[in-house]
Amino acid sequence: MKTFSEKANAIFDRAILDYHVADSVDTPIKNPYSEGTIDNFLYEKNWIDVVQWHLEDIIRDTNIDAKKALEIKRTIDKSNQLRTDLVEQIDSFFLYLYKDIVPSPTATINTESPAWALDRLSILAVKIFHMNVEVIRTNADQAHIEKCQQKLDVLLEQRRDLSASIDELLDEIKKGNKVMKVYKQMKMYNDPSLNPVLYTKK
């Protein structure tokens, strides 16, 4: 039986491969998992991360048109908000999943929630894919390939460690040794009523 992190990593890898079929930031997502399921949330989460990765590449083109760069920046801002909303949705899933667990009197709160750890795991999957692309490049010199291989080894180790930590955290929540809480990010800059640059223009 797969651990939760193994399932998540498999979904992330599938989303990455699906994106790179067309390899375009304008490709609409075709989520293969049933709506409202954790698999659906994880696939969408990673798709957002892959698209944003490529947008971050595009916007660093020194010859990019200023108007185009601003459009991409706005898209990245929107993507970040969608990413945050989805992470909170994933945490809400876990909150409901463990709603009947009674924490022990000595239970503690983890430094980050399961969903924010999964957020890091999703981004790691994207980094691993693209670092591997650099390792297998046929037009790069040996020094570049060796340097990227060293980085890839570190990223793979990080994924193993983070995956184990996520599974351990979920197990500790199930046992009542960790308290499951969801804290909203309460981002202010996207809210016209909270960003002074926006509300002073009214």
C-alpha cells in the first residue's frame, strides 16, 4: 500500500508530464481526477506550480516587451493567490479527515501544516524534473552536466526527507500527538479593501 507522500509524488509527476506534452503556459488543465477529491487538488496544485515555473522563466527574458512582462507579472500574482487558496483547501481536507481525532493533552502543533509541506513537495517535483532536463542535455558541456547532477542528487534527497516527514506528520495527527489546524494566509495586497494603494484611489 502506498504512503500518502508516494501517492502525492506520483500525481505531481503525472501533472508535470501532462503539462510538457504541449509545454505551453496557455494549455488548459485537463484534470484526470474526480472533482472534490484530494487527488484532484494535488494535480491542480502541481499544474499551477509548473505553469508558474515557466512564467518565471519567460519574464526573465531581458528582451521581453515591458507590456508583456507586466501581463505575466499579473498572471503570476493571480497564480500565487490560486496556489494559496488551493493549499488552504487541501488543509481543510485534512482538517475534515481528522475531525474525530481527539488530541492528547501533550499534543503539539507542527511548524507547518500538511498542505504547506505538500506545497514544498510539489515545487520540489518541478525542480527535479527541470534539473534532470539539464543533466540529459546533449548541447551542454560535461562541467555543466556534472554540476547539475550534483544538484539533482540533493533535490532527490530533499524529496525523500520531506516525503518521510509528511508521512510522519500525518501519522502523528492520526495518533493525536499533533494538532491539525488551518490558518488562512490573509493576504492583503490582493484585497482592494486592505491594500492602501488600492483603497485610497476610490
